Amino acid sequence: MSAQPTDAALVAAARSGSDNAFSRLVDRHQQAVRSFLRRVCGHEADADDLAQETFLAAWTSLRTLDKPERVRSWLFGIAWRRAQGMARAMSRTRRRETDWQGERPEHDQPGTELNIAMQQALAQLPPDQRAAVALCLAGDWSHADAAQILEMPLGTVKSHVLRGRARLAEILGVRDDET
């Protein structure tokens, strides 16, 4: 019976281009990484996603590993940093949602007359303009983020938002500084 290659030997082979060697490292360590992430995240699907991200990050940065014999702890370090990043992102999202719900005016509730009027007014805008308005004014996205999402130049998004806001004010019969 032949001895199993060490982690260091598998890392060396993977660095030389062996997909099989890296696959063996994944097979050897993925269950432990997933178990760790499941305990840390508390949500199985998030942990599985983070485990995949961990191994993808490991594959792309394998050359940066200083001590190949410590690949397991290196993988756990990547997993931990990914979990922390996800936790920060989720915290920001929850905080934004809570802030938005707290600042949301009563008339913005679904089914109200103003909400229905706003939906009808939005429907009158051209699709690109409607999308920019929906992201920047209703969705609180930055102009830069909306430009990236819509794959438009930043100036175009800003123009769409400005014109869309003015058109909505006109349709709804309010002064633009009130919208």
C-alpha cells in the first residue's frame, strides 16, 4: 500500500499545474472547512457558499502560501476572513433596511393613493430612466452603483435621474423640491 502524499507535496504539485493535486487537497479539507463555517455562520447554505469561495480563493492564491505544510490552517484563515466579510455585509444590509424602514414615510406604504399614483407616474418614464430613478431615488443606490448595475455611463445615469425626477414631479403635480 502506498503512502498518501503530504499536504506540502500536493501543494507543490498544484503549484506546478496539477488540477488533480488541488482536487485532492479540496477532498482532504473541504469537510472540515464546511463544518467550521457552518458553526460560525449558523446557516448551512451560507457556509457552503463560503466554502466554495474559500477554495476558489485558495486556488487563485496558492502561490502566496508561505508554508505548504500548513495548508489546512491557511484554508481556515481564508474561510474565517470570508465569513467575517459576509457578516459585515449582512450587518450593513440589515442596518440599511432598518434605517430605511424607520425613515420610510407613512404614504410610502403599498396600496396607498400616493403609492398607486407614483407607480402610474413611473410607468410613464422611458425604461432606462425608470430604472435609474428606481435605483437611485427609490432604492437608495448611489449614481455610481446604478451606472455599474445598468451598464451605463455615470453621466447618463445622473441625467436620467434628474430628468426622471423632474418628470415625476410634473406628472404628480408637485414642485420638484418637494419630491
